[in-house]
Amino acid sequence: MITIVDTASSSLAQSATSQSTLGADARQAMIDIFRKKDATAVDRYFGESFVQHDPNLADGLAGMKSFAAEVASSPTADITIYRTLVDGDFVLLHSRYDGVGRYGASAIAFDLFRFKDGKIVEHWGAQEPEAPPNLSGRTQVDGPTEVLDREKTEANRTLVRTYRETVMVSLRFDRIEEFIEGAHYAQHASKIGDGIARLRDRIASVAKEGGQLYLSPRRFVAEGNFVLVLTEGDLPSGPTALYDLFRVENGKIVEHWDVLTPIPPRDQWKNANGPF
């Protein structure tokens, strides 16, 4: 994360322009690969030192080129990008993949890229099958997309970090109301509906399934009113990478999207870098 210490308007404008460029480059790279089926996009957007953290993809430029070729061979492959966050050198995309065989019919995805010298040099990612609307009729991708309140980025990052560590790691469910606006909490997770009561019920049911719910937050990515938490989870279903995106308004969490993806056994990883 880059901390801007020069508050002159010209420096802020330059930083905003740079962030906008990184976001646009990340989006265009994925559009070129998925929609245009242009495998040469890897050479344009990815750096020579590229490191892959998605355990299902091979490392380096060779692995990325192999994936791009796989997508190019899928006639109906496409991508719809719903949200873009830029946090220093990091860009997060919240998208839906279509028509790529390894993901099934459609998949919801989070892709986190790190840039250096204008090129993508690192990637983390997670995908899960698209599901029908949840109990409240919300999908995994609908809802607000505009980044607002950029001046509150660090305050919102701190709020979400404290919520994650207090409620989800220390399991202090009695303190949920300190962080979540219960009356207006919009839930996009496929197996839950709106409101705090349903969230409590879901957490309790998961914990009961196997008697374990161990979460270790690994990374927080924030821009304005959106904060993503990348978490290593030891769930009843097994090792899991959890990507949770929160929207904050007036100092409270008011909306949530997620992707939970199983972490394969280590001997099945396609690279040795680890998913976090």
C-alpha cells in the first residue's frame, strides 16, 4: 500500500490518475483474455517476474499464457466486471466468468493483482459457481458498484479489520451490532439472507457442522466505502480461501458479498507460492 504524504493538489491528482490507470489496465487485461480471447495480452500486461498464488494455476508467465490459451479455446468465454478497487499497487476485480470449462457454466470471481512499474507481477484469486438469488432475492454480484468516500478509506479498513478480528476470529457474536447496521444490512452471500439474525444463524450452523470455525485474516484491500478481506479458513468443509467484500456507510457495515473457494491439498497445487 502506498501512503501519500504530499497533500498538494497536484500530487493528489497525479495519484488519482495513476490509480485510475491501474484499474483500467487490470480490467482491460481480463477483457482481452476472456472476451477478446487474445492470449498475447499476457505479454502486454504481465511482468516477467509474475507470481501466481491461485493454487489451481501454474506459476509465472508460462502458467498465465497457458490459462489464456485455455480461455481462448472456449468459444463462449466472457467476463463481466462489476466492481474495481484500487489500493496503492493493488487492484481488485469482482466479476462473473462465463463459458470457461474448468469453472462450469458461470462462476463468480475475485481477482487481486499487484502492479509494479505498470505491469501485473502478482495475482491471487478465487472462484465459486454462480448460485440462484439468496433468501432475500439478492444475487452474488448485484448492488452498488460506485466507489465513494475515498477520504474514509483507512477508517473503513480499520472498522472491517476490527469487525473481522472481534466477531469472526474471536467469535464475539454478541458484538455484531457494534459494526453492522442491522436494519439495513444487505447480504449477497448465496446461502444467507439480509439482516443480522440470519448472519448469526448461519455462523452458528457452520460451527455446529464440524465444531470448528477458525479464521486467519491475511490481507485487507480498501478503497473508499469498499473493503475486501482475504482470509485463510479452517472450516468444517476443509481448508478454504474466503474473499469477503464489505460496503461501509456512515461508520457501519451495510452490505456484503463473498466467494469461498476450497484450497486443494498441497500435493495438488499447480504452484508452490501458496494462496495467501
